[in-house]
Amino acid sequence: MEFSGAVLDVDGTVVRGDDPIPGAPAGYRRLREAGIETLFVSNNPTKAPPAYVDRLGAAGYDVDAERVFTAGSVTTRYLREHHADDDLLCIADPGLRDQFAAAGLSTTDDVDAADALVASIDREFDYDDLCTALWALERDIPFIGTDPDVVIPAPERDVPGSGAVINAIAGVAERDPDAVLGKPSDTAIEMVRERLSAPAEECLVVGDRLDTDIALGERAGMTTVLVRSGVTDDDTLAASETVPDHVIDHLGEIDRVIG
């Protein structure tokens, strides 16, 4: 089959930390040489696309900001569409708050004044934050998560991600989020379709996570490729109801898919 577009995950697929995954830069170049339009989509909500241009560029990937979006981008879009005039209580990394401010969204630290709660990865998350979230949600305001990633790849070992914070809040509040953005949400799929000119049936989604990358590809009607270079091992794959169309060790083996 001829492919015209590819959605590439970032952490665990093309880089781990700031270092390129062995073989992945060559795989990326192969996609470009084949004339396949590429789009990097990360579930990391803490950095805006321009930061990824620098990070990916340093790791050997030539990309511009229009070819990148993140869970922060997806969440910002969702909030602008559904909560543009609301005061948002954020349990989140400062980098996400900066993205909200740049988009003209209003945030507050007042539990009793907040119109919605946004939860995300927060490396200073603590008991006081759980109290804040509980008290805010007792008022039955909307509860929004940036992305579902419970564990994320890091340079030395995997670490907790946004999903860990969201699940902790959901547990203490005894309610599920009203929306979880990032991959594989409807908003993320809409943004992928807007940025890739190719029809879905001519597109690949390449990533290391079954529940986000491969799920997004399935929902969007795209061919899915799981790489073993991130968080998914063979036991997890064997037990999963989500089955990728292709499984390769790393992006450098992408020729096995595109021929």
C-alpha cells in the first residue's frame, strides 16, 4: 500500500529523554525520502510545540512547529472551545499554565471560584493538591484531564505521568473526568486530520503505546505501527485487546511497513 502521511509519537518512539532512540532518525529520514508527510504528536502537555522543534532538532529530526502538537495543544483547544470564559483551577506543571495564558485562558487558585478543574502531570503534586481537587469537585464543576498516560518513558526509568495524577484525583473525588484530552481523544483526531493533507486510509500512526497511539490510529481509520522501543513489552501486547497492524522493534525498521 502507498502511504502519504504519518503520525509519529515522540517519547519512546523517536527519543528517550533528549537522546534519539537508536535507528529512529534513519527511519524518520526514510519516511521523508519516501515523500510521506510527517506529524509529531506527543502526549506530554508541559511544553508548547516550539520547544519540541529545539528538542527534536538536537536529536537529529528536522521539523518545524507546524508539524508538532502536544496534549497541551489539544487541551488548550478543547478549553477554548468549551470553557473559554471559565476560571480554571489547574493542578499542573507551570509549562501548561503558560500555554493557557498564551491562549488567553483564565486560571485561578480559588477553590470556591473555579469554574472547572484541569489535572495533568505535576512533579510537585502532593496531599494538599488532593485536598484542593476534592474540595473543588465537591462543587460538581467539570473535571478535565490533559492525557491518559499513567507511566511515561524517561532517560533512566519510566516515571508517573498525567494519568497517575488524574486517577488519584478521580479516586478521592469518586468520579471520572468529564474529558481526557491528548491521544486518543476526538479533539486530537480532529487536529491530526486538519494537519495532514492525506486521507486517513493513506496514513500511518507509529507509537509505543497501545492505549494512546495505536488506539488513535484505530479510531481515525489509519494503519497502526507499534514500536517496542518504549513502554509496551510483548506480555502487554499479548494481553491487549488493542492489536496493531504492524509491530517493529524501532522506527528504523519502518521499511518493513512502507516497502
